[in-house]
Amino acid sequence: MANLLFVCTGNAARSVMAVTMMRDMTSKMEIRGAGTFSISGLPMSQRTREALAKMNLSDPHHRSQQLESEDCHWADLIIVFEAEHVQYIRRKHPEVSSITGTLPRIAKFLKASQADFGHRVSAMQLDDVIPEPWEEVQDPAGGDQGIFDACAEEINGYISSLQENLNGQ
């Protein structure tokens, strides 16, 4: 069983959406979320809650959490949403650079296989990757409900691809 950690900026929108979607799709993994610049203990944003509700999903118990070393060491794979998150982890937690990548990249390149999960992650050579513009999932913060809904749909597409590849192990 793999431990997946989704990390965005405030742990109020993108990572919350991804965690909620992933938990809905699987019970085979432990899944957590955190933020690089988060105030711990806050609920998800109202627009995040509404975007998830439109997909018949919810997590009424979510409370934001700042990314800590313990989270990084717990994770088998750290999934982020933009180049800035990769850079933050490389600066603050360099020991987990090899298991940190963007959601679009991981959804595209972590392929289903009978190989050990750790070997599959290692084969992506994430610590050598310079994130490209196509890898960013735009932060919906400050946007209207439509922006949050579009973000949730985008993340759902990536999570569906990721889940298919994880199920194939």
C-alpha cells in the first residue's frame, strides 16, 4: 500500500480536491494533503466545497495542514500542482525530491506495471525534472465558482488517469 501526499499552497483548494477525489476512488492507499504556505486547522474554502459537491463528493472533516518533515517522510509519493511547489520541497525537504512531482507529470508518466511502486516512482527520475508550463494546475484562489469548478474538473481528469495507473500495479 502506497502513501500519497498531495501538496498545494494553502491546503484549501487543489490538494483538498485531489485528496477527496482519490479517497473516493480507492481504499488501497493512505492519502493525505498539506500546504506549503498554510494556516493549520482551517476548513476548505466554500468554493472548493461547492465544486466537490457538484461531483457528489465531500470531506466535512478537512482541516488545513502546513507541510512538515514528518509528512514528507511518511509519503511514498508527493504530488504537487505547480513548479513553485517542486522548488519549495527541493529547498525545504531536499531528501524527498526524488519522490516529488506535479500531478500532470505523474498522471502521464507513472504507468501501470507489476513493478514495485518505489521502483516505478524512481524510474521517473523526478529529482532531475525541471517542471514545464504544461504541468501547472492553476490555483483557483480568488476566482469565482466557475474557476473552482473548472479546476476540480481538471484535477479529476488527472486523478482518474493516476488511479487507472495505480490500479494496474
